[in-house]
Amino acid sequence: MSILDKFTVIDLIKTRSASVATISDNVLQFNNATAAELHYASHIQVLINPKDKQFAIRACKEDA
């Protein structure tokens, strides 16, 4: 039994914009297109939908 047995492959679909999010170590980075789409928000939330294998990013207030 492999430690990856509980994971499934996510088939990526074509993107609808030039936005890019990069995840490495404990850092989530965005390109300029992503920042512009988020209206250069100072705070964001990362949301996940495990059923449909999706994640989303949205601007939020500091206390959200």
C-alpha cells in the first residue's frame, strides 16, 4: 500500500484567463494577471471543493 493510494489525479482543463497560482512549500504565489483580477486585494481566502477537485481564490477582508 502506497501513501498516495488515497489521492486521485486531477485532470486540468483549459484556463479561461492568464491568471496563474503557484503552490510551493508553504507559499502561494500569484502572477500579475491574478493580482489584477483580485483587484490587488491585501487579503485572500483559498477555498477547496474536494468532490469536484477544484480550488478557488477570492478577495476578503482582513478579519474574514
